[in-house]
Amino acid sequence: MRDYSMKFSHMGILVRDLEKMTDFYSRILGFPVTDNGSLHGTVPITFLSRDPGEHHQIALIEAKPEGATDSVVHQISFRLPDLANLQRLRRRLIAEGYIEEGVTKHRTVTHGNAWSMYVHDPEGNQIELFTDAPWYIEQPCSVPIDLDRPTDEILAESEAFCRTQPGFKPIAQWRAEMAERIAAHDRV
């Protein structure tokens, strides 16, 4: 029996030419760039969105393997309504054997604007299960976090961390600014 709910959110694509792909998705398809930087300090990444409720609907990661001719999806992401749902789903994945501490590749992190758990499906595709935080900070950001702690501890620790990061603001403010950027982008 499912004791959580979620919906599809965004996808990441491994690419060879980040500039060309960003131009296509932004200029041609109309997805404004929301942030860009280096994933793990070395891998160029660009985030794009047409929805002010979504920091990104597309993440372009300049890491497509040499020789790969087919599309390479970096991850499939699903939004959960809150931390409690994310914690319950984590416990279920452990109980079902999809996560074995210290064995199965998975990680739990805060991105500042969300808390995420990365796991793999039975064929090795990366899945991100996440819930939004009430703040925005510049992306990318990925800091390990222990989701097995009480929710109020996670919230307090995350907010304290976010307040020290560039671009910190309430998510409602960021969404209003994005709505304006999307409208301006569409007028061009």
C-alpha cells in the first residue's frame, strides 16, 4: 500500500555541447535559463524552466560520454509533497531492498531549494525523489544530509545553511521574479 504521493517534475540530459543545447532549449523552445554553474565543481550544468513553480524543468549536463550516439538521460525526478513523504518513501525503499546502506548506490542531499534522495531503478537508471524547501539559493548546490533525523531538525539545519548561501530568498519571491523573467523572455 502506498503511503506517499508524488508527481513528475524534471529531467536531466547529458550533452556534449552545452552552449548549443542551451541555445536550442532557451532560444528555440523558449525555456529561460534559471541558473548555471559547475556540478561537483567540475562539470558544467545549465538549468532551464518555463514554470515559475519549478526551478528547472530541464538540466543540461555537459558530460555525454564520448562515442555515445543515443540520447543519455541523466535522471528522472519525482516531487513529493513534503519531507515526511520523502522519509516514508526512503523507509519503504529500504524495506523493499532497493536501498541497502553502504551497498546500493544512493545519496541524500539538500540542494538548498529542495531535499533529494537519489536512487537507481532495477536497470540502473538514476531516479531523484525530492521535496521543495521554502527557500531559494543559487544552484548548483549539493550537500549531504541525514533524512533519518526528525523533520524539525532537518528544517532548522537547512534554513541556517541556506541563509549563508548566495542568492538566499524565500521561494515565493524567486517564483515571482521567474514569472517576470519568463514573461519578458516571451516578449522577445
